[in-house]
Amino acid sequence: MEHTENWIWLPSDKYGNEPHNIYSSLDNGDKKSEFIVAEFLGNYEFSSKVVSASLRFSGDCIFQLYCNDKFIATGPACVGGDFIGNETCRDNFYASTMVIEPDSACLQFFARIKALPSQVCEYSKGHGGFMLSAILTFEDGAQEEIHTDESWLARKNGAYTSVTSFDGSIAPDEYSSAESIENIWNTKTAPIPVREENELFYDNSKILLKPGEEKTLLLTLDKIWAGFLHINSEAQGEIHIEATCKELSEDGPTEDIILNNTCDYRGFYMHSAGNITICATNNSDKNATLTVSFIETHYPVYDECENITSDEELNLVLNTCKHTLKICRQTHHLDSPRHCEPMACTGDYYIESLMTLFSFGDMRLAEFDLMRTARMLERENGRMFHTTYSLIWVRMLYDTYMATGNINLLEDCKKGLELLLKRFETYIGESGLIETPPDYMFIDWIFIDEISMHHPPKALGQTCLNMYYFGALGFAEKIFNILNQSEDAFRCALKQKSVQEAINNNLFDKEKGIYFMGLNTPEEASPTWKWMPANTDKRYYLKHANVLAAYFGVCDDETAKELIRKVMADEIESDCQPYFLHYLLEAVYRLGLRDKYTLEIINRWKKPVKECSKGLVEGFIAPEPTYSFDHSHAWGGTPLYSLPKALMGLEIYESGMKKLTLSPSLLGLKSAKAELLTPYGKVICELKNGKEPVITYPKEMEVIIK
């Protein structure tokens, strides 16, 4: 039995039929949009119990779904967008599936839909809508399908006046029959489960208010969590609440809420919260009670790794990285639940995907991110907002394939890869280098001479972009060989060799023995694209280009080792944020220098984590005085990947981790335990000073111990 995809919305004869939504909150066009929250109710009664229900559902743009007064899911799975191309709607939209066990002859589905993108990872088709179908299995084994149609009831809930304001004195409209609408979504089924939720209560979650009383309370959460406000009132009148969610002490978003009588409020705004300030006023002449909770949400956890060492401060770093990764895993990887950026931040998500191998092990989210990014590349003819991130996507694609063995992933992303490589061909100049890209972003979250390395000029970004291109060509060659596209693989190999020669001939200072950051070719700032500033006259010698040269192997290994020595000895200028230190740790590992440098680099995380272990800080050094780092940024969590990998000495030799080699090392620690989750189960490596390593692994795998 197949699911029916029938979409419903508010009846047009009562509410009109004009599109409600902009396509994205990033759309700066002149579309006028009304904030609407719609609610739908489907009631069913049967002669026998429903023992299971296979559901498929979606909504535009954000929904909350319940069955028999029990929460089921939020959604939909993120469409996956970029910072460009938001003036038109995305082609792809997704439905989620799950199985519930009602054990009841009565089913009541309730859905609440926010029909306007508010945070930057939210996308719409331009019109509100909701769809659900359920294949029901009864006690006797019989099956029946039900789905959204005109038998469902619909209403507007005007109490939701914006994504952060609610006025419970405004009663919802009366229900009337829902209207079936054109299916403009044509959803594909998201290959990931719905998110997990847990409601968090704290010592002062229950607030007693006397008549006319005003109270301000601070709820301190044990960690920084991603999720939604939930406030319930028991009153005989109006309660006014201002709820401000902060990670630490920064300015945080405030929800302005009026609850009237007995009222229940659940917000739509995803917060990153380490504490919640509640300012509540009882405007009635009766006692009132508020119950405040935080509904934390994340991608489900089915299994976990335990990575521990003899160094407790290091363990705290690993645990903080792991928790931050957990809250950044939603329906797509997030840079941070405080920012909620879209699929564009591949540099973040690549590192998060690697961290997952040594924490939660479920790589479906990484695979889905790759596929949605491929849709973006197809849509924009190989272009992404961040030029370097589009190239990092190629490495992420290969590494995820090697972890999962999913050949269909490579097939799905092949067209996007071909378009990406074709586009970068157009950026090559006479020198053989990339000379004419739309921009050189992103390098690192630092400022050099008051110039942002987010979107640097040519003199600060060209070398890094060319090195990312060199790396992408190498991994594209591997991917094409796996797909038996030998001619495409050969072309990538030739192009990679040409780019390597161009980099070493034009961007390496033989006298200094290091790479500089880019040529000083006179170039004006782009008049139409603010992310391409005018070039500078100064030549820059920074760590970043030299780390990438060693990471990708642009130079020979002896030169690469000397570059790393100079970086570690601080003989090359600049500092690096946690994000970029991932590439330094990878270079150190590739060159066989892990025993010498791994702990020295990772120890840098100890101080900021000791200062705040509730979540991972975005950076080590403030890029500018006014910038406030968040503490929920998993892009800097590479110790969760780099340390256990270095302890194990892991190399993957066959896709799907069917064959591994391990060369364990304590790296100078007294003891350590490192775990890796594979498609076959856990690989566990236990190390103690002076004793042979104890290594266990699933019998289906081949593990070679060096």
C-alpha cells in the first residue's frame, strides 16, 4: 500500500488564496508576507484497535505534529539552501516517515503550521500547506490508508502574531473544513529519522504569582541546548511573560508572550540556550502558576562512543565537543543553533561528519547533507556562496563514502560534482592558477590588517583557494574511478598536476621557503558583489597557506614537514581559529608527526573549555572587538575526531570501513580508550603505558594492526 500525498490548507473562501510566504528569510525582495499559524485536526474512529500506523508527512514551512494529544514530530527536514539564489523557491522538499503504535480505535491528529520562514535554515515553496498520510494496521492484520483531505478541520490561530510573540487573549478561529490544494511540493522522502525531543525542567521551573505580582527568575540549564520554549499557565486572567534565552551573558532573543487563563504555549523559534530569564507579571486578581520548560531537540542518538584518556582536562574537551556536535545535529548539520545557518557551511559540516564517526556513528545526516548540497550545485550551475566550501564538499563526499560504502551517494551527487568542476575551469587564468573566481571565501574567522578573512582579497585568499581546488581534483579523481568514469578521472589527474605546478611556480617564496597567501595583481572591488574586496599591495605570509600545502600534499613531504615545523615554532605569522586547526591536525597526521604535535595542538582547547564547558566556543581569538562568539559551534570540535584517530592510528582501506589498519599510540598519555563506530559495530582500542594495546572489532571486518 502506497502513501497518498494530498496537501491541505485554510479554506480560500474564508481566508483568501494568495501565497503567504517568502521563499526564505534571506530573500531581500519586495514580497509582502503575513505571519500565519494554521492548525489542522483530523478525527478518526474505527471498530477495532489500530496497533500500528506508518506515517508520512510534511508541512510548509515549519510544523508541530501530535497524535491523541501526544507529541510526534517537528519538521519538515530542511530543504537545504545557500546564501544565494533565495529569490526563487527551491525545487526539493521533503517528507518524513515514522511508525507509531496508537493501540486505540480512535485517532486524532493535530498539526500546527508556521507558514513563514523566520530563521535562515527555513525554506518555503511560497504557500502554506500540510500533508499527512497513514497506513493503519488493525488488530486482525487488516490495513487501511487515511490522509489529509476536506474531512480534516482547519483554522487560523491568531495568537501567534510573530515567530517570537504570542497573545493568548486572541482566541483561535472556529474550525471549518480544510481545503485540498495543488501539490506544489512533490516531496521526496527524507532518508533520516525525525528529531528526538526531551523536555527539561529545573528547580525554579514552576513559578507562583500572586495577584498583580511581577517576578524575574533565571533558569540555569545544565548545558547549552538547542530547542524551543514551552510555558503553561494555570490562571484566571492574563499573564504577561518576557522570556529571554541566552547561551551565557550575551544579548539573546526574547519571546513576548501573553497567556490567558489556562493556556499552553510552545514556541517555533529555535534557541541556543544555556539560561532563560523569565520576567512574568500576573495581571489578574487571582493567584496564578506558570510552568516553564525547555524542549531540547536533536538528531536521534542510537549508539555512542566512549573516548577517554588519563588527562581529565582533555576528557572535558572531548565531552564538550561531543555535546556541541549533538545539538548541531538537527534535520541538517548546523554551524550553531544560535545562528541556524543553511546548507552553505560545508566546512563546518565536513568536520562535524568526521566527529560523528567517533561519537554517534550514524552517517545518514552527513549523506543527506551531501545530497542536498548537490541539489544546490545543480540549481546554481556549480556555484555556491563560499567558493572554498564548495571544494571541501568534494572531500566530504569521498570521506563519507569511505565511511559508509554507499555507492548510491556518489551516483546521486555526480551531476553536482561535474558542474562544480566545470565551473572552476572557467576561473583559471594564463598562469594556470584560479584568477577570476567570484570571491576567495572562506579562509578563517580572523582579521588581518583589519581585513576579514571571511571574504579576503586576492592577496589573502588566492593561494588557499587554489590549494582547496588541488585537493578537490584529487578526490574527484578517486570518485570518478569508483564510478568507472576513467576519462573524467584522468582529466582530474592532469588538471591537478597542472594546478600543483602553477601553485609551486607562482605562490611559493623559494628564499623564505614558505608559501604566501596570494598575488598582488591590481584588482578593484567588485561593484556588484560585496564579497570581493579590492586587492592589496602587500604580500602576506601566513600560516594558513602553509598548513594547507602540507595538508593536501601540494609540496613534497620533506618540505611539508618543514612547513609544519615552522608553523608550530611560530616562525610564520598569524593565528588560527579552532576551525582551521582541523587542517593542521590532519597535516600532522598525514606526515607521521602525530606523536610530536597532536597533544600540543589539542591542548589549546583546554583553556576555553575550562572557562565554559556547557558548549564549545566558536573561536580562540575575537576577530574584532565587537564580535560575540557563540558557545554552540561544532566546527571547532575536531579534537573529538583528531584525537581518537591519532590514538588508534586509523586508516580506512576499503569503503564502508570493511578493512582498516590501526597503528596505536598513546601520544605521551598514560592511558586512553578510543572507540570508532563502523557499519558493522564498534572498534575499541584500549591503551596503557607499558602494555600491549587491546583491540576489539566486529568479526565481519578486517583490521590490520601495525
